[in-house]
Amino acid sequence: MEEGEAMRLGSLTLSVLCAVLLFPALLAAQNADLRGAWQVESYVLVDGARHQVDGLMLFSESDWAVVYFVKDEAGQPRRGAGEGGPYTRDGDQLVLLRDYLVIASETIGTLPEIPLRFDIPGVTDQVVEECRLEVDGDRIMIEFPSGNRMGFRRSSGP
């Protein structure tokens, strides 16, 4: 066997070995069970602005709910929201169907003021948010269609 062939065979063998060893871990992360409670850890806007945030997101077999508060530099809550509805998931694609929303906000950095608002089925249309989901053990990151990202740490559940 020539040296070039041996190197190609070695590279191919290494590639196959990496795929065999890494694929189960990637598959497990994509199929990780979301059911349970997730503590909000981070909120990063598409413009790179980071905000202090506190809250909790819950997933059941088919429904989700979140309550969160965005704080100002002094740690005071200036935006609050509660949202929920059904969801679907396919690998790293998380589709949040929002049936319920209550939100109000003062201006915080680049986050605009939002007057108190209520959305409920039968009065407002369902909102569909096609998100990207990253799973890393007991942490998840959700990237919303806006490009904003929220990070969570599992606090209870499977």
C-alpha cells in the first residue's frame, strides 16, 4: 500500500470511528426529554445586549409555560411576562405555539416599552414561534425567530 493510500485509509478510519463514538451523544442531546422545570439563566438579544433575568419555564409532554422578569442594572424587575401553549419538537427544532400571554414592560436598554397586554384563545390569534433548541446536559438554549436567545438550567424533571 502506498503512503498516500495509507494516509487516506487512516483518515477514513478515524472519521468513521469519530462518527460511531459521537453520533449516540448527539442523538441523545437532540432527543433529550424536556419535561420538567427549567430555571432561566440568560437572556441575550440579537443585538448582543445581555439582560439580567429571573424566571421558570415548564414543559409537560405537550405543553409549555414560562414566567420571567427582566431586571434593570439595579436588579429591579422592569419587564414581566407569562406565556404558554402547546409545543412540538423535532431534533433541534422547537415550535412553541403561544395561546396565552400577559406582558408589560418599561424600556430597558434596547428593549422597548410594552403596555400591559393579554392574549387568550378566542380573542387573539395563536402565535407560532419556530425556534432552534440547543441541549447540553442539564442546560438548554432557545433561539427565538427574532434572534434573541434564552438559556435555562434544569431545576427538576426526568
